[in-house]
Amino acid sequence: MDKWQNPERGAKFTGYSAAIVPPVRRHISGNRHERHTIGETTAAAGHVCALDRYFGLTRDGTEPRTEIIAGVTTFLTMAYIVFVNPQILGTAGMDQGAVFAATCLAAAASTLTMGLYANYPIALAPGMGLNAFFAFTIVVTYKYSWQQGLAAVFCSGVLFLLISV
């Protein structure tokens, strides 16, 4: 039995709701009329790639190439934080090399967790506003050490976690 309904009665793929079905294009090959969804060559061929199975790319109306371009664009947009964050926290007396490594690791771990575990395309990185407040207000203006400032940030994080739970 054909996977597609008659186009005159409303073409839709039987595995999806009508709201998320991509438009249908007809392709004539010899005497045979073939129908494929636009941008769905792997699903029309009968197999679905592992990325599509895990992330539901076809279901969401996208393809791996689009997602890769979006990821590279997001990375290039956020890459400045890797260089600016160590300079800001360096004014508070912190080791810039350690801050550089911590910024990279925190951004990579949180973004991978958000993408692979939550399946949500959001990139995460340390907040520049809080870092500037920490360095310039708490440490430079109020004369607390950076260790005391980090202890206050830790306590506020625990408090917000408890409130969230």
C-alpha cells in the first residue's frame, strides 16, 4: 500500500499530523509519477539517518546541513566570551589562563548537555553581566577578595537551586 494518500483528497504522510507535513513535489521519472517531500530525500528513500532519528530533524522540518550552519553561526557569535571573560575576571586578580579554560569547559559542557540530553538547540556560556558585577563591583569597589566573591556566588547559586526545587 502506498504511504501517501491521494493528493486530490489532501496529501499527507500517514505517519505525521497534517500540521507538520512538508509540501509535496511531483517528479516524473519515465512513465511513473513519484511523489517526494521537499528536503526529505533520506526518508523517501526508505531509511532515516541516525541524526534524524535522535533529534527528529524531519519532524521539525529541518535537515543536518541547516543545523550545522546554525551551530557554527551560534559558536562564532558567542566566541568573544572566551577572550573577554578572562580579561574581566583578571582585573579581580584571578588567573587568566585558568579562567580561559574554565570558560571553555563550562560553555562546552552546558551546551552539550542542553543539546544532547535536553534536545534543545540553545547554547549556554557564563554570563558577562554577572562577571562584570563580580569583578568591578564586589572585588574592585567593595574590596572583597575574589575568593570571598566566589563564595557569595556559590551561596546564591545554592539558594536559587533550593528555590527552584
